[in-house]
Amino acid sequence: MSDTNDTERLGNAADATLASRAMDGDVAAFEWLARRHGPLMRVFASKLLGSDIESDDVVQEAFLTGWRSLDDLDDPARVRNWLMRIVSNKAIDRIRVRREHDDVADWDPAAPPSSDPSRIVENRLQLDAVWVALDKLPTVQRQSWLLRETAGFTYNEIAEALDLPPATVRGLLARTRKFLLTELEAWR
């Protein structure tokens, strides 16, 4: 029964506490960080990669890197942003490798038989147009937009995750929104 109470207390602990314990070699504390932040990291990786297939691998790689690099974590209270930066870097590495080797047709799933094919095509073209537009942006702008729009990060959280001043993040997001409005005008 003592183990159950310890597990519950650990699950209710703040990120800073869990990160500090993990830095001291507590595997259970790191597992709680993985449970707590894994879903957000998976969604973020999936959006960056445009593929659910690779997101689990990227998140797993990010957790392995995080575990091995805990000594590099300066502020345990910012462990979420630190993990998000790691998963972002892993996803970008994966995209670079994929661009040299993969064919887009390999990653385009078949439409469900119950759906209207014309609607599926339209939605896919619209989504592709968004990704084409996002691919034209510098990496830091794309990362800022994805953190804001897919992960719901605040400006300050984005600034911490990308190691930028909040004013820079505001400017990046404003320019990105303006750019996307122009690029996606045909889909309005």
C-alpha cells in the first residue's frame, strides 16, 4: 500500500519536483514526466511531420535523449519546454532525412470507403496547401505557429520553448498569420 501512495504522490508532484528527482536518477519520476507530456509531444510531432506513423518514434527518441541529457536541463521547472524543444529537433531531423528519401505517395493514407471521395480530395488539397505554405516559412516561424495553433502554447511558453524573446514570438506569429492569409486566399 505504501507503493501506491508513493506513486499517487509522485503523479501529483510538480514538473520541477519530478525533473529534479529524475536528474538524481529516479526513473519513476521521469516516467511521470513522460506520461504527463507525452501526448502533447506526440501531437506536436505529428503536426510537424504530417504523419502519425513517425510521431511515436520521434517522441520515443526525444524521451531517450531527454533521459540521457538531464544534466543539460538548467531549470527543472521548464522541463516541458525543454522536452518540446528536443522533440522539435528530432522531428526536424526526421523531416530532413525524409525529404531525401521518401515519396509523398507513401504517406498519403487511403480514404475510408464510407466517405465522399470528392470531399476527401478537397480537404486533402486544402491541408496540403497549408503544409506547402508552412514549408515556405523559416523553421522558427513554422515552429512558433505550430506550438501556438496545435499545442495551444502562450506567447511566453513559445518564447521559452524556442529560446526567443516574447516580442519576437509575437512578431513571428503576426507575420506567419499574414503570410498564411495571403497564401491560402483561394481556400477562403
